[in-house]
Amino acid sequence: MKSENTQKESNLILPPPPANGKGELVPFLKAKDISKKGPTQITLLGEGRESSSRLGAGIEITCKIGSEKYAWTIRYDSPNYRRLYERFGSEITNWKGNVKVERKEHMGKEYVAVVD
């Protein structure tokens, strides 16, 4: 004999996912996403959150290259953070605008570096 709770749970109908893809995770920005030939312009969108990785604490900011969106992780103790903080200030919502970046290498690892 089924209980009322079991009967109610089996009748649960889930809504379809949103058609616009809202809420989907964007890929992380990597050096391979940046041109090897000279600077690449990215657009910071003024959206972000705190981030913590094995490399240290920082922020994860949403950016675009062309029409593609990315999440770019920037450590607080990095030159990239210092340059962007000096340019845009302490409010993440003010981190909007175009920035030139380049692909650089340190100890055999490629990374994204702010160049303007």
C-alpha cells in the first residue's frame, strides 16, 4: 500500500530548462583563447565574484572576446589585479570596459597578461 507522500512525489512534474541558456556556466579564460600575435582586446562586463584556488584568493570576472563570454580568474597578488584595480577601482560593477591582454609565459606556463 502506497503512502500519500509516495504518491505525491511520483506525480512531480519538472519544468523545462530555460531556452535562453541563462544560468549556464561560461568557460574559463585561458591563454590559448588569446591570439599569439600581439594584443587581444577583451571586454570586462562588471560582473564577478570572489574566487579561491590552489594558487590563491582572487576574483573571477566575466569578460568577452568578440561574442564569446569567459570567466577570468585573477589572483589578488598578481600584476593583472594591480593594473585593473588602479584603472577601475574597488567596485566590481565599475570593472566595465575594454582591456588589451597578451599571451605570456612564465616557467613554461602560458598565462593572460594585461598590457594597457
